[in-house]
Amino acid sequence: MTVRDICSIGHPALRIPAVAVPEAEIAGERVQGIVDDLIDTMRHANGAGLAANQIGETDRIVVIEVNDNPRYPYKPPIPLTVAINPQLEVLDGETVVINEGCLSVPLRGDVARSVNLRVRYFDRHGAEHCHEARGLAAGTWQHECDHLDGILITDRADPATLCTWEEFERHHRDAFIERITRFVELVGS
Ligand code: ZN
């Protein structure tokens, strides 16, 4: 496992839509190596998730894990999930505005996300999974899968809400945490 460099906004890899991994290649050394590096790099950077584009790879692979995350203390835990060829289905019209950050973008901003999703993907052993994701977990899935399509939070955020982490902490953090904590209590995730 290797901690890889994370591409920053402006790097072309972030804008190239990733390519589906052939099922027969999932067990192979190349794909397993990318999965290992994604996990290691995400944990090293305290990310809630990481997509293959962010380390310069072109495969449709994301990893997600939330566990007492210092970057996002209000996020309920999500066990380590490796998702190969993930597909999201929006289940209804309910949305929530989430202030998001990204390891590839030095800003945070408000993004409207669907609250209720069905997610399908293969894990690193090639087993197929299908389950529902709600609330902030659903937001994390949408953020990571956006990366696979070459989309960044700066494309989706209300431009007037973009701010540095420092100014977020100073001026917006308390109000956001109060609102999102109420939302998490309501939705349960
Ligand atoms: Zn991101």
C-alpha cells in the first residue's frame, strides 16, 4: 500500500470520466493495487472518501470511510466501503444542502444533494452489492461518484458559498453544524 499524491483542481485527471472496470479484472493485481492505494491515501489525508481520478487513475473505483473524521466531525460513521463501477439511483425528490469539502479542492461550498439513494457496486472481491444510502452518507456517495464523471464541487456549489476552510471555521461552521446535526437526527444517517 502506498500513500499517493492527490491531484488538485486543474489537474486534467480530475476532468476525465473514469472507465468501468471489466469484472474479470477486479481480482487482478492492478485493480487490487489501486484499491489498496486509495484506502491508504484516503486515510492518510483524513478524507471521507476518495475516487481513482484523484490519484490519477482512470478506473471507476471509489473508497468511502467515515470514522470520527476530524475534517467532518458531524458525519455519522460509514464502514470502509470499496465500490467498483458504482451506480446511483435517486429514489425521490428530497434534497438537502450540504457544505462539502474535497481533498482535490482547497475550498468548501454548499451543494444540494439527494437524500435517498439506491447504490449498486462490486466490492474488491467481485461480490455485487445493492443497498440504500440516506442523508450525509448519500451525499458522500454522490460526491465520490461525481469524481468518476469528472465533476467537482466547484461545478455544483452555489458560488456565493465557496470559502476557504479557515473562513468556514471562522464564520460558517457553527451554523452549519447546528443545522446539519438536526438533519442527521431526523434522517438517522
Ligand atoms: Zn472530492
